Amino acid sequence: MTVIEGNNISFTEKLKGTSLPIQQEDLATALETLAVTSMPTTRVEAWKYTRLTKIGKVNFTNEEVAVNSIDNYRICASEITLVFVNGHYSEVLSSRQLPEGVNVELISKSTHQLEKTSVKLEGEIFNATNTAFLNDGVIIRIAANAVIEQPIQMVHILKGDHVISNFKTIIHAEKFSKAEIVQGFFTDEGTSNFCNSISEINVAENAHLTINKIQYESEESFHISTEEVQQATDSNFKINTFTLNGGLVRNNLHINVNGKNCESHLNGAYLLKNKQHVDNHSVVDHKVPNCESHELYKGVIDENATAVFNGKVYVRPDAQKINAFQSNANVLLSDNATIYSKPELEIYADDVKCSHGSTTGQLDEEAVFYLRARGLSEKSARQLVVSAFIGEVIEKVENEEVVTFINKKLKERFDWNI
């Protein structure tokens, strides 16, 4: 099944249909979506500022290749490391032993059919593509009451020209468990490659789950990820997303706060130059009372780069006593840099404490002048001001190895010391 009859999405024409144990209902919906739905244009509100023309012109293949080493891509020294190249598992580069309380199963090796997906497929081209042409995926289970000391590290590598990685991650953090997932997305070599990733995350009662995600692919690559999160009573979920490189990047994050007394923390930083384009779309859906969410995204945009932030917080009618805070701040380092920021609150309850805000400006020249007057060069002064600005997001990361890796990549790409 390499071509879907009647499909008007050309980038899927060379792909082999998935043979993984996906629900037949999901597969049928995905195929129907691809057959009748056009590529989103800027006339579609959710894609208003993100042009997908370049993706639509590439005929991708889902080629399986190998890489020799992950020395340049290892974020932390965790013994729990899973490596995927073009969406395929690398047994040679991955850990062979797991600590008690962690179970990892490849979807391609699973003897059970997957549960019905929690992500929307109808009208969603990239979710449907992921489902219909899934390369592989992983199911991670954190056992009830387990506290996993080491982070679970997942390294995703793109290699080759015009390759696509359709990958799915399913995470179950069971009751009273605590764990950290570290995800890294990289390009080894090649042009016009595409990471199309979906994560379905379930955080059970009293579970604590943290995800640290670093995107450092090439400026000739595309990346679209969707995280669908379900939070149960008394759970705590945090995700820190750092977009440090990539040609076109879109992050879709949807948090369903289904239980009382939950905490949700969404933090992100994007540092762009040249003609990069990064689009962060988040939704936090408060459905029940006595919960709180905190969202902080900051961007530094230089040269001809473009950033988009669209964050939405829903507070349902029965969701009283909600504390929800959302902030997006941006610094433009050139006259050609662009940011489109749209924080939103949609509140149907009356006993809440909610706020949102967006600020965009240039680097504080008075601060730069102050630092130069005390002996710093102009370059060092500007770096220090940028460091103070973006450092608020980096401080949200508790894992020092992740912080060190972020700083290393900022030095490597921008010659910044943060």
C-alpha cells in the first residue's frame, strides 16, 4: 500500500503503509483523512503563520539506515537510553538493561493491538500520516509506586535525504510513580528530512512525570510533534521544550486536566536565526476544580527567522478554583525577525485566578550600555543580556546534565555563553 487512492497529499506517495498493530478504526480514519483532506494553508487559522509548501513538495521515503555513534547526541549519561534512527530502533546503540519499575516495549514487537489513539485524526494531516505510515514506536510503563532515579533518555536521529520518521511514543506513568523522560531530536546528515512524532502520555493519580525535550535538527529539516497528555487526580506534569535548531518546527501540546488537584507546567525556549521557523501551539484544558497550570515561553529571534506562539487555556464551567498563568516574551535581534504571539484565555467559571501576557521588544540597549561602561565588549554585553532573558526558562530544568547540554549547543550554534 504505497499510494492512497484519491489522495491529494503528494508527500505520502512513496511511503509503505504500516504493518504495526494499530486499531483498524484508527487506521481507517487516518486513510480517510488523507484521502479527503488538503494540506493546511495559511487560510486555516491554526496554520495561519506557518507555510507548509516545502513539505508538500517532497516525496518522502521511510528508509531504515544506521549510525555508528551517538556521542554527539547523548544528552545525559543515563544507562536507560533508547536510540531511534529514522523512526527505527537501534538495538546496537540502545541500553539492554532496564531498572526495576520500568518496562519498555517496541510497538513493532508488541503482540497486542494498541489502544484507540487519543489524538485527533479527522482533518489532521500529520496525525493521520503518522498513523497510516507508522515506522515504529515505543510503549514506556512506569510501575505504580516506582521512583526512577535515572532519566529515561530517548535519542531520535534523522539520516538521509527526503526521509520521514513517523514515530509514536506511549507513556504510562502509573499511580504514585515518579520519572523523567529526556528526548533529543537530531540530524546526522541529509536534507529535506522530516520527523513526524506523536506522544500519548497518561499521568495517573499522584504520579509525577517530567519531560525535557531538546530539538537540534538541521536547517534543512522539518519537525512536527504532537503531545496529547491526560492527567488524573493529584498528578504533576512538567514539559520543558528547547528548540535550538531546525528549518521548520511545529510543536502541538494538548494537556487534558481530568482530575482535581493537578499541576501542569509548560516551559519553552526557542532561539532562532537565518530563515528558521518555529511554531508553538499549546492547549491546557481545565475540566475540573482545584488545579493550576503555569506556562512560560521565551524566544530570541535573529536575522530573517520567524516564531509563532499560540497558547490557549480553557476553564470549563465546573472547573472552579483554577489558577492558570501564561506568559510569552520575545526579543527580536534584527529588523527582519518576526514573532506572531497569541496567548488566549477562554473561561466559563467565575471563581478563578487566571492571567496571560505577551511582550515583544528589542534587546535592552540601556543594559548593554551599562555593561559596556563596565568594561565588557559589545558582544559579551549582548550575550549577558540574552543570558538573563532566556535563563528564566533554563532554570526550570532540574537536570544539570540537560542544562549543560543546552549551553553546549548554544555555544556551538550561536557562540553564546548562557
